[in-house]
Amino acid sequence: MKTILISDRRAKTNKDYTGVLTRDSREHFSFVETHPATAKRNPQLFKGRFITITRWADGSLHPNFRPMPTNISVEHYALEVYRELIGALKGLVEKI
């Protein structure tokens, strides 16, 4: 992967970079860092109907509940939160 960074000469470990990832060819990617319009303290990595997931400065992921709809049962709500959490984490967490 080729990286073009504005803030650092080389990518630093555990530092988040905002930018655009492009697939140049079948096995080659490029990442170009961009300046965010406004810097967010804890950027949202996932925003669903029932939960959001943010990344804190230390790199840890934090799921957060969104306001609970009043027109569904508690069981249905819990099931939908579970489905969103599983789907979101599959894309964010590396397999151990």
C-alpha cells in the first residue's frame, strides 16, 4: 500500500489518519491523507439505527446506544442491537 501523508513523513503506530483509500489495481492500494473539515474528538466508525461505535484516542472501540424507539418490543430491540453490533464489529475488529 502506498501512503501519501500530510501530517507525518511516515505513518505512526496507533495514530488515526483521515483520508481516501483507493484500489489502484488488483493487489495495490493507495491512501491519501486529507485534512478534516473539523477534527472530531472521538470519530464515529459505525452509525447504525440502534448503536454507534466510536474510536477513542487510545485506539479502543466504544459502542454507544442510540435513543430507543418506543414502537418496538424490548426483545426486538435487543435482537436488533445484537445484529448491528455483530455486523459492525466484523468489519472493525481483526480476527485473533
